[in-house]
Amino acid sequence: MIHFTNNLFAGCNSDYKSSRYVIFGVPYDATTTFRPGTREGPRAIRQVSYNFETYMPSHDIDLADLTITDLGDIDTGVLPDDMVNDVFEVAGSIIRDDKVPVMLGGEHTITAGAVRAVMPDCYLVCDAHLDLRDEFRGTKNNHGCTTHRVIDDGIKDIIIVGARSGTREQFDLARSLSLFTSDEIKKRGMEQVTKDILDAIGKKRVYLSIDADVIDCCLTPGVGTPEPFGLAPQDIRVLINAVAPRVVSFDYVEVSPSDNGQTATVATQMVREFIAAHAKFSRKN
């Protein structure tokens, strides 16, 4: 039999109705303020996905045995408000169908629409930047405003992991939430910080958002707003595997594939880690 290739995430062989995990991309970077290119993130992540075996030995899970579909990319407009509304509609539909949205970005602005659709008990974000501006460059839907939009939507439990950049005012606001800076994580270790996060989460419904720039830019330089002195990929992997059982929606954003593939490769594996860890827990319960 002749097989045809496609540009969807590798292993997504199930139809929508039967799938537990629903991947979709948002190739958007209209509010990017430093280096454009995150619109190419979903394509790069999917492309790298064909590099890996479907079996995940650390979880004893074969992704080929799971029900996963990839809807492709949202064909959204340029205006950020319209894009956020489009993401809201797509993520909302997936949640209403009792499935797990897995969103590929694209700049971090896309997360605001998904969180608004999901309305989790807790928003857990890994990011080099606080994203707590109320408005930036003429719009409230800017990649530097995402966490502030989450606050505006009434999400009270917000945990920020890996931050090391923001204004004084943003840090003052972040300290009134739950903030684990990259310096603190380096000092205490990710295992201990993860225990604190799990205690805070309890049995709450969690939205987990990973901004690629939470990882040190010397390791994964293909991001729109690179920052040094960040975390290691293994740190994020530890956190994903620990919190996955409580996560109801997941995204990985801000991959700008201007490097030699390091950033997209890490992103792809993190998506796979999340799905495997979530599925492993679901099978036990």
C-alpha cells in the first residue's frame, strides 16, 4: 500500500470523534516586539515530530496506541482581538467535547483565548517574562499582556515559573501571585519547587502554558525574545510530568525556528511528554 505524508503532528491517526487529545496550531506573530518568526513554530514542531519513535520508554506508553488528532492550523486574521476570539472558539469546542486541547504557537498572545475558553481553576505558566502588562503597543492582546488577561478573566490561582524579565511594577504584581523565578529554581532545585507547586495545585483543574523562552537561550535560541540565565529542558520536563494529571489544557508557544532546530526539537518532545504523562495517569484512574 502506498502511504502519503502530511504536515500534521506524527502519529495523529485518529479521527476527531474518537480522539482524547486534539492538537491544533496558531501560526500568529503579529504583535511580536523583538524578533519575528513564531508564526513558523507550529510547522517546525510538526516537522520535527517525525524524528522520534512513538514509544516513550520513561512512561511505557506508545503514542501510536493513543487516540490523538491534529486539526491543523487556525487560519486566523491579523488583528489580535480577532485571533484571540478564534482561539477561544476552537479551544471551547474541544473542551465541550470532553477532549484535551494541545495548542502549538505562535506567540504567547494566543494563550489568552484558550484560557478564556477553558476557565481553569489554576493557570500555570513557564515563561522568562512575566507578561503582566495591562496594555502594550496599542493593544491589550499583546504577547506581553497574556498573564494580565488571565487575571482579568477571573482566574485567581496563577503560578509563574522561570521568570527573569519584567518591569518593577510587573514584579510587584507577580509577587502577589505565586512566583518562582529562574534564580530561585536554580538555588532550590526543580524537584523541590515542583513539590511546592503540586501542593498549591491540589486537585484543581490546571491550564499549563509553556513559553519556549523559559529555557535558557544558550540551549534553545530559536525564540522571539531570548533571555539568558534560564532553565534547562530537563527542568520543564520534570514539571510537565508531575503536573500532567491535573492539566485540562496545554500549550507550547513562542518557538521561532531561526536556529538549527534545537528549540522546535525540545518543544516537540515536551508535547509528547505531556500527552504520554497525561495518558499514563488516565489509564491508572
